[in-house]
Amino acid sequence: MRKFILFAFIFTVMSSSLIRAQLPVESPEHKAERMKWWTDARFGMFIHWGLYALPARHEWVKRYERKTNEEYEKYFPLFNPDMFDPHEWAKMAKEAGMKYAVITTKHHEGFCMFDSKYTDYNVTNTPYEKDIIKQWVEAFREEGLGVGFYYSLLDWHHPDYTIDRNHPQSASSDEEYDELNKGKDMSNYRQYIKDQVNELLTNYGKIDIIWLDYSFPGGKHGKGRDDWDSENLLKMVRDLQPNIIVNDRLDLLDEEGGWDFTTPEQYKVSKWPEKDGKKISWETCQTFSGSWGYYRDEMTWKDTKQLLVLLIESVSKGGNLLLNVGPTARGTFDYRAVDRLESMGKWMKYNNRSIYSCTEAPDDFPRQDNCLLTYNPETNRLYIHLLDYPIKRLTLKGFGGKVKYAQFLHDASEIKFGKPRHNVTYQEKLADQDVILILPVVKPNVEIPVIELYLND
């Protein structure tokens, strides 16, 4: 009898709540080694592409315009990106200096860019018919780029996904939500997530990164770890792809092994992010303009210098930049995105040594006015990015005795050490800990000139 009661109790617990998986734990050294290629890379491409490219007015158009599935359905039979060439995309990413890329396999709208056996709402059932993700992975791998998948935990199309505060049909009262969610079963949707993530991590070879986006816990109409069964989902991810790098949006920030890097979105951090007093791996995801998906009429595009500063500043604080492109419905990149990628690529061609494998400068190298510093600990070289080009001289406060050679990075031309300014009305006093570099009057033909310092051992 006692055995029966115990069995019944266990069965009741398992039926009424989720059994959380024990996440794998690794040493800090192992994690650093697993993520080293990513921290060395520093620069990647984000790609947001889906049915929302057709209305071309933001990837959240279904939510913003509160479209029903029936109203949004008109885009599905029209999706036919006849000019899609993943090899061209991969070459543009590589020539821009990017080392990896992450593409949306499914965004919040629920449309899948891959051939999934768990839904008909995927690209192989559109006029295009072919598996976008398969082609994309093969092309980007051919160019030697790391490949990553973005998969939305939200789904505004799935019949069992319960309506919440971010849903296109969000309600104004608890009673309305209850009525709207009658007959919906999130347990079916949780299994759907696992089934599709399993497909993505099984059918396309080695995957380097996965973005699972996103949790919004709090209140009756948010969603968090229990809605996604995050622990078990992440355990499956780790089991299928042990070396994969995972973002931080599963609502597992307080769980050891629950994430690999944090993701400040459309945000420039003021310093290297920390958790519990320790610096953590991070990557800022940013757009060229104000939208992730293709938005024909959105005009707030960042210029090349803004984007380069964003990249350099991220590296100067120990982080990565994931820069987004929203392809058109025909499968091409917006001309403005092409222009920015080409311009960044011109700079990266000659100055990538100040980005790859670099990080925050050591504390004994003080920050300089109108400059950003990066440092390569393997080569022991420091890089000074001149955001505002000086007139003839650059005084490096606190660098005395630390520098043995200086040159411009773009052409390896020597920069001489100077002496304090002296004339009849003014004599500059140089502290022992300062260094003066003598620069040409004319700024080099580089968007942001970089000085490479060979440091004393």
C-alpha cells in the first residue's frame, strides 16, 4: 500500500509540474577554452529574415498592427526570394571582417525558414520550396565562418501558444485572456520547441552558436523558464552539441551553466559587464537602423564611423559586436547595408589586428582623450584608435617607460617619439610617465586611424 501511495505521489508531482534537468557544469578554464574562438572573433553578422520582409515595416509588424493569423496569412503564399544567394551573403560578411553569423530560423511570427516535419508553416511550403537554412549553413561554412541559429521561443502562429502580453491578440483583462486561451495547451508547445530545436541541432551538422529568444517573466501574462521548460531544453541543446555557445535569454541567469554570454541589445555598455563582481562574456547585438527585419521606409541609419566606433568600443570593453542585416523579400541586402559592410570591410582589411583576439587594455594604461584602446594579450601590443585626429602630437599620459616602438597600423609606418613643446611664450612640461608621439599633420586616409604600440616586456 505504501508503495502504491508513493508511486501515486510521484506520478502526481510529475504530472502537475516540470521536472527540472540538472544542467552540466564545467570549470571556468574549460568554458574559456570552449568559447575562445568566439572571443577572438569579436565581430559577427546577425540576419533577421522571414515573412515580415514582405510588408517591410518591422519584424514585429504582426504585433504592432495586431494582425490575426488569417490577416497575416496573405504573406505566406507570396514568399519567393528569387534572388537569394547565400554565397554572396557569406562573402560580404567575410569581406566586412566578420568571423561568424547567426540567422533567424524562426522568429516570433512562427514562420520557419527550415524544413521542419512538425509544421507546414515553413519555407518549403512557399513558392520558394527550398530549405533556406540548409543552403545558408553550407555557404557560410565554405567561407570559413562560424554558424549560429536564432530560434524564437515566442510563436504567434502556433495554436497551443498561449496569448500573453506580447502577443498580437493581447487582451486588457484577465477574463479576456482566459477566454482567448481556452483549449490552448502550452505543454504541446513546449514539446514543439524541443522537437524543432532538436531538428536544427541534428540536421545541419556542427552548429557553433544558438540564440534562444526570449523570456519575459513577471505577472500573469509573461513567460519564463517554466513556460519553455528551459532547463530540459538547454540540457538537450548541450547533449546534442556539447561545444555550442548559448545566449542568456532562457530565464536561467541564476543557474550555473544556464548561459554562456549576456546580450545587451541596441545598447552601448558603460563598462565591461559583471555578475557577482566578475567580468562576464558579452556581445551587443545592434542594427544598422531602427529595425531588425527589412524596413523599407526606416531612415535612421548609422554611418560607417558610428558603426566602427561601436565595434571598437565593444572590443575595448571586452565584448563582441553582432551587427544585423535584414534582407529584402527577394533575398538581397538593402543597398545601405551593402554600403556599410563594404566601408567597414575597407577599414577592417588594414586594421583588424586591433580587433581580433583583442580585449580591454590593462589598468596600467590610462584611457586617453578622444581615443579608444584595445589590447592583444598574446602579442603584447596596444592599439590606440584616434576618434578625433590630433594636430601633430599625441601625448599619452601614463605611458612612460612602457612603449618601445610605435607605428600606424594601416601601413606599418613608424611614428617617432617626441619632446615637449618649447617656444618663447610656453614650455610644456612632460611628466616622466608620459610619452609624446609625433604625427603627420594630414590625417591618414583611414576612417579611424589606429596606432599600434609595441610594448616593453
